[in-house]
Amino acid sequence: MIKPYNIIKSFSAIILLGCNFFSAAASEIPRPSPQQLDWQDMEIIAFAHFGINTFTDREWGDGKEDPALFNPTALDARQWVKALKTAGVKLLILTAKHHDGFCLWPSKYTSHSVRSSPWRNGQGDVVKEVAEACRQGGLKLGLYLSPWDRHEPTYGDSPAYNEHFRNQLRELLTQYGEVTEVWFDGACGEGPNGKRQEYDWLSFYKVVRELQPRALIAICGPDIRWVGNEDGLAREDEASDQPVGNEPWQAGFHVGRSRIWYPAECDVSIRPGWFYHAKEDSRVKSLDHLMDIYYKSVGRNAVLLLNVPPDRRGLIHENDAKRLEEFGTEINRRFGRPITETAGRGQTIQLNLERATKIDHVILMEDIRQGERIKGYSLEAMVGGDWKQLKQGRVIGHKQIIRFDPIETTAVRLQVKQSEGEPLIRKLAVYRVQPTPPPSPR
């Protein structure tokens, strides 16, 4: 549905160079910008796919829809924010315009927008209401603007459409306050004129950098990359330290560089579809499924982008809201309070427990302000007088959540096998996650 078709879906693995512990000078390592660092710390962010498709019961519109169909009866963006915050969401990305070209703000560059709908008597602005709700509720705002526009007549006339797109981008980036993430996918098809469009990516980036210099440009952009699937799953040893590729959003923006800080974002919908469909009300992902996604996204050095589509009322459906609250509660239950934790620097970090203790999870976090220095490590626990290996890996990055069958141990240690510069550990924490208790009898 939102697959960036022009993106190369696999990235080169990090090659471990030589056998020396320090394989390169620390000054050569790519480092995150302050904005990328803040983004990684969010860990869970949200999508809200909402638009004309919500009312046609489709995933992809064709641009021929009557704007009169758009008429949410009780739109309340504050309810969205409240529901999302129960899951620990820190940022909300709204689909301001999807492939059908219908704009959720009254763009002066098209009539195919909320201005032509009966909602709020044609005076409404969904982007404004969402931006205000995020600001009041303490969420950051992100905006999705589809480059592919199946309604706009100039699509396929590349110079004309690129200017049209820049104009709409300028509207979004000047009227709604601070924007934290700008989301471009790479979908590209024929326009109403039967022609294909050549996107002027670098000019789009220039507009973003001029109008929202702190905003991160995602997916078809130089700051955040797509993980490569829509299941919310990162790879084992998913690295933010990446080689520069040949895509225009890399090569054209990072001239002369061989490696860049390019973290992964894992997108997935809480339902089978990306837009709301009433027939899917009973198919909201289970808590176990969401927790598995959490382990394999946030727990593998990526950020989870969870789509929660508002319904035709303009509200997060009750089933989705309930599952969000359960999700946030369970994350906090498992990881809100470690048994003990430490931080440190150097090749070996050891955490001693006061007494023999059962554990089944370890969280590792690198101080990524200095880049991903660690390129090989072993995590071990003292069991019965001997060190037992719990995990061997290459990447720690922002966070690794390592789970294993319960063991009784008196110490846990991290052995760094290879590093570019001195290893810097932000957190080594141990946990005992009990099974979820059964519900209390009524």
C-alpha cells in the first residue's frame, strides 16, 4: 500500500575489517544529528492513514473520487493523541495527501481537498486540527505527502508537477508549526495524462531544509530509511551506520561520503489494511503479535512506526484504542523497572548482582552520540560458576532487547570483540519478565 517501490530493499551488511580490536579511528564513524538522536529515543511513533479512502473502503484511490464523500461525523484529533499516548507513542505522522491526491488541508493549488467537502461546511482543515492536538497533547507532528498524485493533471509533466508538489510542500511546512518528520514514499505510476513523472528529489529536500531545518526526511530521503518490509520487522544486526547507495536521496545529498548515519524505520499497521475498514474491526493485531513486533523493531536498533487508522467518524476505533493501551501497559510492565543496570566504557562491562537471581531479558544500549562503534560482541551470564553465552552479535546501536529462557545468575557481562574506537555503553540492564498475569475474576 505504501511500499516505496524505487527503494533498494536490501542493504549491504557491515563488513568486519581485520581482526584488530580497534579497526578504525573513531573520528571516521558516522554520527547521528541531534534530530536523528531524538528520533531514535522516541522508539515508537505512529501513522494515521486517513482520507478519501476511509470513505470509499479502498486502500488506493484513483483520484476520481467525489470530495463530497469525505465527511467524518465526529472527528476529534485529541482522541487520537490520547489513545496513541497510552502506547508510548511520541510522534504522529498524518497522511496529508495519499496517492489519490485528496488533500486534508484546503490547498490553494487544487480543488480536490477538504475545501470541496461538506465536512465543517468546507471550512475544515484536518492537518490544522491534528497539529493543534499534537501540540496540546505533547506529541511531535509528522506529515506524509505522496509524490504520486493520481488526480493532479500536471502529474507526468515533470517540471510543472514538481513545482506543484513543491508548492503544496511549502503550504504544509509553513502553516502548521514545527514538523519533525516529512515522509516521502517512492510510489510512481501514470498520471491522468498517461505520463510518468520524474521526481526532482533534491529540490524537494531543499524546500524542507529551508522551511523546516530540523525536520527529518524519511524513506525517499537522506535521514531515515525504510526497513524493507511492511511487517514492522528489522533484521538481526540492523545497523544505522550504512554505506552510501546510488539512490538520489543518498548519493545526491551526501556527495563525497562513503558511510552515513541512516537509521531504519519499521512500518506496520495495527490492522491488515492501512486505511480503516469496518470488516477489519475484529482483526486488530493481538497483544502478543504487537509485542513480537516490538522486540523485532525497537529491540533490533530500529524505530517502530505503527499505523492506527481513524474510522469514518474521525475517531480511533474502540478496538484499536484498547489494544494500544494494552500494548503500552505491557511494555512498561516488562521493561519499566530493571532488576539492576549499569553503564560504562571499554572492552568489558560487567554487572554483578547482589545475589543469585533469575533473569530472562537483557537490554543493551550503546551511546550512539559517538556513532555505532561496536562491530562485534558477546553477552554472557555467570551460571553455576561458568560464563554462559546468551547472545553473540555485531550491532548494538540504540537498543538491543535480548530474551532467553530463564536462568539463575550472579553476574552478566558484555565482551566487545571488535570496535571502531573505545566502546561506550549507555545501558546494560537485566530483567525478569514474568508471564502476563491472568485477569482478575469479576
